[in-house]
Amino acid sequence: MRAGFPAASCLFFMLAGCGYVGPVLPPSPLIPNGITDLAVVERGDRLAITFNAPARTMDQVAIKDFSEIDLRIGPAVTPFDFPSWAAKAKQYPVELPPPNNPDDPEPAPISIQLPAAEWQGQDVVVAVRTAVKHDRYSSWSNRIALHVVPPLEPPVATAEPTAQGIALRWTPQRAGLTYRIYRQSAAANQPVTVGTSDQPHFVDTSAQDDIDYRYTVVAAEQQAESLPSAVVLAKLVDKFAPSVPAGLTALAGPDSVEVSWQRSPEADTQGYYVYRSVNGGPLERQGALVTLPAYSDRKVEHGKTYRYAVSSVDKKNNESDKSAPAEAAF
């Protein structure tokens, strides 16, 4: 018993005094996650490139600093593979983003403008990758393939209010272009797209009365676009009358002449004025505004001929011309 005590106690104290450490983990390879949001637009004579540099490595280690951002543009190859393309692609320097917060890393937005002239007329591919340590690159990003076209010129635009809305016109360029129309009011933080057109004109039917608007127009072709046109100002002041009522009829009844017409299509029409002529005399307005497209004339006498015309009136009291007349003998 005494001879075995030291060995047993030693074993006991060894077990009691040693904590479980677990397996030893290898150091992180520090390979960044790949970029997935690369975007490229040919804008004027420049290639506008944007993406977000990743915040973490593939094994979720926070990235504080990058050692390199490898952005390349090169001719498209068929069939495409990154090694063949990268061997011939041109590398462009990219300024590294400021150090990230390692406790709460965020993707770093990158925006670059590069000359497009040397790639004009070519089909090219753009891609980017990053490194935290030299020679430990991420995978290549999503690749952007585009055909670089001659620069599109900013349109020269004008704007004027019309009965249908604010009408914009601009100088046409080469065939096959699409034009994007942007509008901004004083209450808006930035312009919004209000429409597109494949012709050098557009009517903004959504413009509201008595609001000052700033318009710009951008020409576009595939992944290329012009710089915006100079800003044109416009304000829709409703001085435009509704359309002239159509389909006027007048029918003599037992004790009245019933007059009816088609409802005016404008949403801001508030009513109609009825005009009457007796036995070829001048047309005179009959009473107040009527809201329905019908009128019952009970102030009639047998043996007389009545001629009627109708105008439409909007909420700003703009009155249309009189309709074609309708006649009834009572």
C-alpha cells in the first residue's frame, strides 16, 4: 500500500491540475472573401468602376488593412478563364481604403474613374481581387464584360409646360440610343428617373402644378452613358383648358329640351357651361356651372328653335372653346 501511494497521488494531482486546452488551430491564411458587387459603366470618356472591398477573410477574420487591390482590364477571351485573361490584362493602381475597425469591420466602398479611350471599340472584361498579405489573393470578383463605344455627348435639352405635362426636347445623337430623363424638386434630396425614351423628346405627365422642377437627360447605349445634360428648369402652371366637349345632342321633349354630351376626359374637369341661342340669336350662358354632362332646359316656348353649345371648365377655371352646336325645334 505505501509503495503504491506516490505513483497514485502523482497521477491524481496530474489529472486535477491540468485543464482541457483542445486542439491547436493553425494560423489564419488571411485570404479575403471575394468581391461580388463589381459594377462598371462607361460614362462619357471614362470607365466608372465601383465595388466594396470585403470586411473579412474567408475564415471570418476581420480585415484591418489591405496590402493590395488588384484591378485589371483586358480583352475578352473565348472561352473565358481568369488565368488566360489576367496574363494579358492591364493592371491599374487602386488607392487602398483607410484602416478598418477590427472590432466592427465594414465593407469599404471603392470608386474609380479610368480613361476609356485605349479600350474604345473593344470587348473587354473588368475584374478585381484583393490581398491582405502579399501573394495571398482572394478569388477574382464577378467579372464585367462590356463593349467600349465612342463617348456619348451630353444632350442639349429644353423644357416647357404644355397641357399634357412638361415637354422636354433635346438634340438627337446617333441611332440606337436610349435617353433617361431625371427630375428633381426642391423637396427631393436627389434626382429620380421619371421615364425613358428612344426618341429625342418626352412628356412628363406626372409633373404637378406650381412646383419648380430641375430636369436632366442622359443618353445611354448598352453599358455606356453620357454625362447629364445641363439642368433645365420648368414649372407647370395650369393655364390650359380641358378639351372641348364632344357628342352634343339636343332633343325636344313634352316640356323641355334635353341636352347631353360626352364627359371630358381630363381628371381636373370640374364642370360645364351651357350656352343657348333662341331663333338664331347670340349664344348666351345659361346659369351656373353644371357638374354632369347633361342639361334640362325647361325655359322653352313652343314654336321657337333653340341652339346649344357647351364648354368644359377645369379646377383652375380655365374654360375650353365651345363645342359644335346642336339644335332643337320646340
